[in-house]
Amino acid sequence: MALVVMPISLTIADFLPAANIGNCIPFAEVEPYSMCISMANPEVASATAAAFGVLIPMPCTPITTSPWIPGAINVLLGGLPALVQGCMLICDYAGVIMIEIPIAFNVEIL
């Protein structure tokens, strides 16, 4: 899964807009990925109940209501900490999304 960063930032990293901890809008910036197995997801719980308790994965529906954590300690983009490797975004359905491999390493401030 890739994070989609809206091109409103004035900070460019390797020709792409750079992200901060506020880039967490479901479906616009955080795309669905894979299959969800969390029973906190009502679709998974319903499908599993219909299958008499056999876990039935359902398509991911990212519900992200809080920002990424922790963010860069010493780099602010748009007044918020920048996203770096290891940042996590908690899905309200008990999932964790993590920045494992950043795709940009060179930053240009316009």
C-alpha cells in the first residue's frame, strides 16, 4: 500500500509532495489494502458470525481518526512533524499501518 499525499505541501521529496502526521484521511490519503481480519471491523464480525465462527476476512476499510505517531522529532512540514520510517497510523478497527520503506530521501523546500 502506498500513502497518497495531496499536492498542497510546499515541500517536495524526490519529486513528490512530502507527508506529515496529518496526512491520514481515509480513502483520500490512506488507501484500502489487502483483507481485514479484525473482529472490530463490523463487516468481518458479520461475515464470521454468518460462517458460524469461522474467521472470514473482508476487504480493508481504513478508519483513521487520529494522526500518525510519533513523527519526526526535529522536522516540521506545515507545522506538523514529518512522516519518517517507523511512523504508525492506528486504524479504529484495531489495525496498524506503518511506514516501512520511505520512497523519498532527498528533500527540497520551495
